Amino acid sequence: MQGKYNFTCKCEICCLEPEELARNDKLRREILGLTNNMEDIFVSNPQKAFKYAKMKLERMEMLRQEMLEIFPQTYLDCYELCLALEEREIAQIFAVKGKQVANTIRGDNSLWSKINC
């Protein structure tokens, strides 16, 4: 960090052991890549976009505490993709999970609290 950003970061992530930090960085790059891939084909190929969204969730689970803030959006993506694929029962599962995590991190101020699941 010192060379690239001109300071030494002491956060929990940057203080990980080298192997763990490399694993963390790899997972973050994969999550970003899956996000980009999903967004690129969201409308044109919802089936493949849904596959990417589920893979993204799997990787986010490996870094759960670090990714908590973006879980609601990812569940919303899965929900929307399921609706596009006419998979209403599965969409409902993602809606419930999204609402649970959003309420945990954002409380009743979350837009998710307005969704009836």
C-alpha cells in the first residue's frame, strides 16, 4: 500500500497474513468480474446473468462480513433475474433473503422493508 497510495493502511483486511490477503484479493476480483459480466448480459441473457449472480453470492459468502453492504443489491439482482426467467418461487426466496439482510444492516429505513415477502 505504501508505494501505490503513499500511506500504510492498518485496516483489518490489509493486515491479513500474505496468503489470506492474496485469497481475499482474488475473491474480490472474481466478485467484480462476475458483477461486470452479469451487468453486461443482464437483459440479453438473463439465464447466464443469473448464473453469474449466484456465483457472485457464493464468493461473497466467503467474505461475508466484508461484503454485507452489497448483499441486498445482489439479492435484488437475483430476484429480478428470476422474475425475468418466470421463476417466481425462486424469486420469492431471494426477496426474503434480501429483505432479511437489508433489515439487519439498514433497519426499517431500507427499501426492502417496503417489499411484502
